Amino acid sequence: MAQLLRADLLPEAWIAPAKVRELRALLRHRISLVRLGIQLRNRVHAVAADHGYDRSASYWTGPGRGWLAELDLPATSREIITDCLAVIDALAVLIDRIDGELHAHAKADPRVKVLRTLPGVGEFTALVMVAEIGDISRLQCPQARQPGRADPDRAGLGPESPARAHPGQGSTWLRWATNQAAQTAKRSPDFAATYTAIAKRRGNKIATIAIARKLVTRAWHLLAQLEPGQASTPPLRRP
């Protein structure tokens, strides 16, 4: 046991404060609602395609909704599309409400403003990063010979695959957010050369993960420079 502790091979138990857990829950809830909306949109596309219908323009604008309404469909297929559209519209109302809460929270959190200076990191991604990282000292590289250095593995961003998380510390949501941000960041002047070099040697997927790791490292440095009072999570403000 002592040897495992010295080698940093035992997972750390860090319980996030209530404010952080609330923010995480709201962000994850929004992500789940957006994913449900995507599934329903895909279902509408599939039903239309099953009957030989396709449209290059959007299905969800006024003209697109009108086009869907005019399709000659069996009763069951029409019912499925109508129900999907009703849920999509209801989800939009919920997501808009949550976005308002998150935007108000982001304006009150200095860490979000700092993280948005990173390529590919917008307001929502910054919120996910601060909520999922929590105490930034958890990303501190444990080796004494490397003081003041972040370890992306401790965020669950393994060098070859996002599934290779540091035991007990990886966040699926943080890996998702940083990899989404890396899709944009890899084309920025800060990272384009690095991405291209790695992609040539090891492929696009691993190169994107490498950029995600660099984003986490830069995020750690930016957050570590904040004053202690700026590095805590403010409470969520309800409308």
C-alpha cells in the first residue's frame, strides 16, 4: 500500500463541494437534453428517408417544418414525426432556460473569462472545465522534480486514447469538452503546427487528443495564476 501511494498509483478521493456538484449537475443535464434533441432530429431524418424524402436545407426552420408537414406519409410515420417535433420544441424551451442560468453564472465566475482566452474554448466549454476540474491542485504533476507543472493524465486525458484515464480521476465530461474544443483549437496558430506534425506521425485522432491535453495544461496555468478568491465556484443564481 505504501509503495502504491509513493508511486501515485492509488486513486485519490476528492469530493467536490456542493456548489461545484450543482454546477456539474446542471451542465450535464444540459448536455443530456441536447443529445436527446439530436437523437430525435436523427429519428425525423430517418423516417423521412425511409419513405424516399430528403431535403438539403434545414428541416427545423419555418420552410423545413412546412416541407415536413406536406410529406405524404403513413399515419404511424406522421405520428412519429409529429411527436418528435413536439419534444424537440419542448427541449428548446428547457435548454434556453438553462442557458440563461449558465450565462449568468459564467459572468460571475472570473475563471470562465480567463479560460475563454484559450483557442476553441467558449463559455459553455469553460464552465464544463471549471466544474469538472474542480480543485486545480488535482492536476498538479506529483513528481517533485517537476514543480509547477500540470499532468493531463490526471484529468483522464491519456496520451493515446481518451479512455486511458488516470485511475479514479478521469472525467468523461471533461474529456468530451476538451476534445470538442480541440477540434477548433487544432486549426489555431497556437496549435496548428503541433497538430499537423503529430497527425502525420500518429493520425488525426491522437493528434486531436494531444491538443486537448495541451488545452488542459494551459487551463491549469491560467487558473493557477488567479487570486484565491477568484478560484472558487460562485453559487448558481436561479431566475
